[in-house]
Amino acid sequence: EPEVTQTPSHQVTQMGQEVILRCVPISNHLYFYWYRQILGQKVEFLVSFYNNEISEKSEIFDDQFSVERPDGSNFTLKIRSTKLEDSAMYFCASSEFRLTNEKLFFGSGTQLSVL
Amino acid sequence: QKEVEQDPGPLSVPEGAIVSLNCTYSNSAFQYFMWYRQYSRKGPELLMYTYSSGNKEDGRFTAQVDKSSKYISLFIRDSQPSDSATYLCAMSGDNYGQNFVFGPGTRLSVLP
């Protein structure tokens, strides 16, 4: 079965450093998403991306965050100047269409630890 | 009132038991209702997907949606130790953006 792949599985960084989290969505999918889950809390929407631009973003997705599709297969989340509170599991997801009558597939996540 | 509420558990049951997991919600605009299973340190995996009110069955799993009560349920029959995971309800309007909301999850342990 096709799957969403995320790298790295774990990332440790110092506060103030920049990190890039990488994702390879399912190949025929057109819509890409980032979610995060702080330990013990619910999964939260960050951003959706389609046709090389952001479709929608949440309040969490402030100026320190950016997304990019640098080539035909990768989808990245960049966090500039990381803060302690950015420590969380970050999930990439993709769907063929944006509408919720199409299923959403999640990657296994990148555990980000900011020290 | 939180948008989606779910008993966090943990819920422990013996192998073979019937498990009932529930969520309540407040936003009447939700039309799509999903259950995801999440193993530790893994991404959510879609288990069941229903549109509007009604029941849906898939193997040992049955999902029920009662939009009039704003209440959804997942039943697991003949539970197995491999079912031990966190179960997340999720619901949405017509797209996966801001209007796609997860519950906090219920941690389930099925004891052999």
C-alpha cells in the first residue's frame, strides 16, 4: 500500500536553530498537510498546501514556519529559530483531493526535540 | 465547551471483550466522521470513515454516528492485544483544513 514517508524520525536541535522536516507524499496526491501533536495533546492542523501555495493555515503557523515543495516529490516544513514549545511530533499527510470524501493518509511523524 | 470531547482513558479490557469508544462534538457543521488508530510514536492510521448519520461495519469494527445527539461511537468486537493503541475520533466539514478536528484520543489496552 502506498504510504507517506517522513524523515528524519527524530530531530534534536538547540533553541534558536533552524530545522527542516521532510516528507514524501503519496505520488498521485495533490494536497499536502502538516499537523503537529504535542506530547499528551491532540493532533493540531498547521497548514495545507496545493499547487505550490498555501491553501489554509492555522494560528500556530506563524512567520517562523514555512512550507515548500522543492521538487516533484518532497514537501518540507521549515521552522526558523526554534523555540522550546516547538517540541512535538510533526506529521505530514496527503490526500488526492482536499475534500473530506477523499481519505487522508499520515506519515509516521518526526519527533522534534528543542533543547 | 471543547469542540470535540473524548474520554482519554486509559481503558483496559480482556482479550475478546467488546470495546466501546465514544466522542461528542459541538459543531453541527461536521459532516464527515472518522476513527483513527495511533500506535505509540506513529502517525494516525485511518480505521473507519462515515458520512452523516448511520452505521458502518468493517470486519470487527463498527462506527456509529448520531448527528442529532452530536455523538459518535466505535465498537470493536473480539478485541485483540494488537488493538492496543490510542483511538482518535476526527470530524470535518467538507475539507481537511481548519475545519478538520481531532479528539484528544482514548488509550486502549487489550490484555491477553
